[in-house]
Amino acid sequence: MYYINKFFSEVCNQGNIENEIHFVTECNAYIDQREALFKIAEESDNKFRSMTNEAKLIHMMQHHQISLLNYVYKAWLIRRNVLFR
């Protein structure tokens, strides 16, 4: 029997499972950081905002690795401050 551990986001308390898609495209704790990230992606693909969240994550991983890395770093600092005060 397989068990899948589901961890709910303790940062935003939206009740969503915390996974890569939530962390990069949904979590309301990182709105400002995400907006900057999405603006970069939108400059290279004007259909970016209409993509599914999964497609947005894939697009960022394929075309904007450095920007995504910067986002993850900044979001992680926020996360650390919220969870480990």
C-alpha cells in the first residue's frame, strides 16, 4: 500500500497542498515576488498569464531559470521568517 504525504501550506493558510506549483504560482504569501517573476515571463510570451499554473511552472523552468531561482530564494526567506520566528 502506498501513502502519499500531503503537506498543507503553513505560510498562507489557504488550505492548499504545498507543492512546487503552489509555491511558485499560487501561494498568496509571495504575491510581490511572483508578480516580478511573472512580468519577466510575460515579456517573452504574451500568452503566459493565460497558461495553467502547471504550464507556467514548466515555462519558467525551461526559459527563465535564473529568475525562477531568484524567486525561490526571496520566497524562501519569507517562508523562513513566517515558519521559524
